[in-house]
Amino acid sequence: MADEVKNTTENTEAEEVTEAVEEIEEAAEDAAEAVEEKDDEDNEQDEEAEKKEGKIVDDILEIVESTLLTVFVIIMIFTYLLHPVNVVGKSMNNTLMDKDRIFMTTVYSGPHYGDIVVINNDMAYFLDSTGNVIDKDISNSGLKECIIKRVIAEPGQTIDLDAEKEQVIVDGKVLDEPYIRQTMNDAGVMFNFPITIPEGYYFVMGDNRRESADSRNGDVGLIKKEQIYGKAVLRYSPIKDFKFLLFNKK
């Protein structure tokens, strides 16, 4: 009887030990699972953090790329397409005033009648009695500078200036010139009008005819195409006078 009690006690103790071991193992498994879950959570958080960091870097790179592209486009525009020019003097009043700021383009067709052009007046060209072009050295002239005028006659056209009637006549037609401030009262003495403009040359005049040194002047004359820097396209300053300068030829 004593042995049975002893065996029962030992079995009970063994079962208790087994249960304790199982509980420990379960606790260990739970702890391991908790650790794994924690590791998974940490990994997910790390992945999310990495994704956020990657997105921030991508956003920064995109902004930098867009900024550089914009700067590049602006540089290209102002290098090859648009150039700022300051207007000096009154010869183009009232279309352009002294100290106006404009953009000219070096990419254009023509130029054609009515276009406003910026000119490197480094040499003056005239015609002899046979209609051949002769050049005049103007290195000592005060007009040896950059000037801005309007194209009045193109290559191949015949121009006549009637100072008495204050009219400009191109190919037999009196020009309707709504852009001028004052009519012309001086045809100059350098040409025997009418004249036919040679190929590669232009006859230019200012809109303020009585105060403009243009193709009528002995230090300007005909303008060679290679002397033209570019064509005026818009006035951007003063901002209140912002205006496109493209001529609407009717």
C-alpha cells in the first residue's frame, strides 16, 4: 500500500514536472513568436522608412532635374532665340521710346517690310550712278553704333521719297504708315530717287521721321543683311507698356 501511494505521488510529481516543462516550452514558443512578430514589425517599419527615404530622395532628384532642365531651357532661349536690347533715343517714337527694353530674336524669316530690326551700323552703303553698291567708311562717325529701325523696302523693290508731299512710295504705291509719329520732310542727298534696292540690302527708316538718322543719312545708307543682329519681337519694360512688336502686314 505504501508503494502504491509512493508511486502515485511520484507519478503526480512527474506529471506536474511534465506540465511545467510543457508550459515552459509553450512560453518559450510564445516568446519566440513574439520575437518573430516584433522582428517582422521592425522589418516592416524599416522597409516603410526606407521607402519613405527613397521617395524623399526621388522627389528631391525630380525637383533638381526639373530645375536644371528649366535653367537649361532659359539659357538656350536667351542664347539662341531672345536677346534683351535697350532702346536709346527718339528715332522710333512713338512705337518705341527712349529707355524702353525689348527682346529681339535672331531666328526669323526675312526681314520683311514693317519689321523692326536691330542693326550693327559699322559701314554705310550707297549706290553709284550705275546702281552698283559702294561702301563708305564711317569709322569716325557718331552713328557707328547699334541702331534700331523699321524695314521700308526689301531687295528688288523700288523706293521713291517725295519730300514735298512727305510720302514714301514703294513699287509705285504710297505707303499707308499708321506707325509713324511724323511724316518725312527730307529725302536726304545720298540717293537719286527712285532707286531699286540691290539683292542682300534693305532701306530702313525710323518711325519718328524728322528726328531719325536712317537710310537717308550719309552715315547709314542701305543696310546689308549681315549687319542685322535680329528682329524686335516684344517690349517688356516698362511693364505697363508691354507689347508685341510683330507687324501686321495688310
